[in-house]
Amino acid sequence: MIQDILASHCHLNSDEFAIRCAVTMIGNVLTRTEKREPLRFGPDERRTSPRVVVQVPVAVTPAIVDHLGVWIPQGINAAMPARSRDISLRGVGLAHAAPLVNHQALVTFSPPAAEPICLVIEAVWSQSQADGSHVSGSTILGVIDANEFNCRHLEHNLPVGPPSKS
């Protein structure tokens, strides 16, 4: 019965090294060298991994993650355009025009002249902004192989998400 509502399936690689490689590539390819300074916070900071500002368009596709891997529900033809705010080895900050459809999702980064990088995330928090847009913070569950899932069909040739607030 669950296969009736779930179309695409792919293997989730939650290996720490795979996540580190993907996050490092995103940071190195999508930010200028002088912007790679980790964000600084006060003594009350709870994060265990430093964040780096990476503000680029991304595609967010609802997903379901279980012990078998990652499933994309049938009928998902287009990803929601969004914008990354920051990234660390543990999570991704996002800005998006509408609420997330599901707390688990695929976030696709599309570096120029490189394969898309597909991170599987779980939203930890989401907040509505005064202008009606939303921001959210998520934990990275793993990565999926762009060729296995064909992340290209999820690319965001759509209007960019909410403007970054710098």
C-alpha cells in the first residue's frame, strides 16, 4: 500500500564522511573565498559545528525517510524554490516563500559546472516572518547520489526564493 503513494526511492548515505564531503563542496564551490568565515556567536551558542554563510538558490522537495532509504511521494513534479542561508556539517538554514510541506525533504544545490548535490534534511524548526515568508533550520540526515535519483529534474529553474536578509 505504501508503494502506491511513493514513487521514487534511493539509498540514503548517512556516512559522516559523505556528509562532510558534500557540505565542504557546497561551501567551497558556492561561496567566494573571502566569505568563508564561520559565523560567530556568543557563549550561549548550542551548535556543535560552525556555520558558514551560503546564500544560494536551492530546490526543496518533500521526502519520506525510513530505514530503507529516501522516498519521494508521487505527484511531486516540481521542487519548491528556496534560498539557503547557512550550512554546517550538521545542518542547513533555509528561507522559503511558503511553509515546508513535510518536515523531511531533499535540498538540491546546483553548483555551476558540477553535479547537483542532494542533501536529505529534517526540519527542526520553522518560523513565519512578518512579510509572510518562512525561515527554517534543519538537521542533515545524509546525502543521495545525484545520478541515482536524477536530481537534475528537481533543479530550480524557477524564481529564486525570498530575498536574503543581510
